[in-house]
Amino acid sequence: MDHVKESCLFPEHNRVACIEATSPGISPAQWATEHLDLINDRLDSHGAVLLRGFDAPDAPAFSAFVKVFGEEMAEYTYRSTPRSKVGDVYTSTEYPASEVIPLHNEMAYTSVWPRRLFFYSNIPAQTGGETPLADSHAVWQRIPAEVRERFERHGVRYVRNYRVGLGVSWQETFPGMDRQGVEEFCRERGITFEWFDDGSLRTTETCQAVTVHPVSGRTVWMNQAHLFHVSNLPEATREALLELLAEEDLPRNAYLGDGSPITDADLAAIRAAFDAESLAFPWQQGDLLVVDNMAMAHGRSSFTGPRKTLVAMTGSYGSREAA
């Protein structure tokens, strides 16, 4: 390939193919159009593909790159974190710079999720701010068998409460929908919903803990129990919320699919598995990262200084298709 060089960022894991431009001014959208089969092949074999050194100055260049892949960019409907829209792409999760976002697969807290994620580093952080990745099959393998069996047998139940000023409101979670639209969405997905007199909403959904990757055939860990569980909150925040609210009224929480609590030991084992498989690299300005959302989990390190990372997601897959 002229004007690019290829390597693997983590060769000991065979994860993250890196394609680096060796000449200035190469359009990532044009290059991807001409080499789409190569990118797709590396995505299947390496779980993620990083394009580095290409001419990607702004959000429109990022959007043009994403559109090359031929799938409609999805809206963040049924979102669980605050984001802002920039044209037809989004900001990454708008949590304070000091907070770490644990590794997870996008929208694994529901029964339908995007197949591909796209990240664009517009302004890298001064320090930190990496987007760690982890092989979802390796995470599944590392979790003790008795914990896996418990989760696979029951699935995970997510309970979410949407109140203005406390977590994400239902209007933010279901953008552009009225109450009837929310109810139709929930019925289609098998999500239980309950409206309250103050206008707030509670949803309950029981979903998969694992699934099978449609290309590799490998079992992958595919849930967000460790993110949604109340223990993921900082201790002071958790204590303050539990003083204010009953457990069933928390903005979000997770249980085993039969409604029983998830033990601290099980959650510790899951978090340890993610930590052990974490792979991180420093962002450079203009980096474009394509991630197979089922093959690889992602997160965010804490950071200092300004940081602007944009994201998009395409494709759709779900636990019904994997069954």
C-alpha cells in the first residue's frame, strides 16, 4: 500500500491494527473507500483499527469517514450517559475529567447494540484521557467459571429511574419521543415501564450476560452489570443517594436476572478481569479508531487539560439474533 505503513499496536494480543499515513494530506474517507475490504478484514482479525496521520481536521471529516462504511449512523436512543450532538456525530460521554469510565461494550445493558463504534480524537488531553480497550472473549475467559455460570443462567436485570436533575431524564434517554413513543419503544424491546405521578419513569429490562460473536463464533462478555450496579458509584455519592432514595429508586442499578442481588465478590471478579485485559495507547490529534463493539470493550481514563473526542456508532445486532 502506497503512502501508509501497517503495524499492530498490541502484537502479543493480536489486537488493534494500526494504519499510519506516511505522506501528509491523505483523506481518511478517500483512503477508506479504496481499502474498505482491508479495514473490514483487520477489524475481524484485530478487533479494532486505528488510522493515524491522515488529514482529519474536524467533525465533518470524521463524519465523512464513518459514512464510507455504508451503514446509517445510529441515534443514541435509550442512552445511559450525557452526550451532545455535533452535526451527525456525538461527543464522548460528558463525565468530569477526574472520573474513570470502566471498560464496557456500548449499550450492552440492553438487548440490541451497535456493531461498530468510531472514535475521533479532535483534541487529545494534556495527560491521560486514553480510551482503553479489552478483548471481550478474553474477559469472559478470565472471569471465574462459577461467576460466568451464574450470570449466563440468569442474565442481568437493569432497573433505571429517570428524574429531572438526578441522572439522565427520560426526555434525554428517548430523544424526540413523547410518552406514547417511549411506551411503544419499550413494548417492542420487552422493557417493563412504570410512570409516576411526578412525571418520572422507571424501566426494568432483563438481558443477556454473554453472547456469541457472529464472525469469530467466540463467546463474549456482553453486559454492563459492573457499570450499572450501585457499587460503581464513588462511596460518598452512593451513601448520599441511599440516604435520599430507596434502592429501587436509584437512577440505575443491576441485579441478576431473577432479581437477586449481585454479590460484591462477583463484581470484584468481573472488574478484575476487565482490568487485567485492558490495553491503552495515547491519543494523537486526528486519530480515527474503528472498534468491533462485540469483540472489544472500551472505557476512558481520567485526564487533565482540554479533551475533545467524538464518537459515532453504526450497525445493529442483538441477543435475539445471537440465539
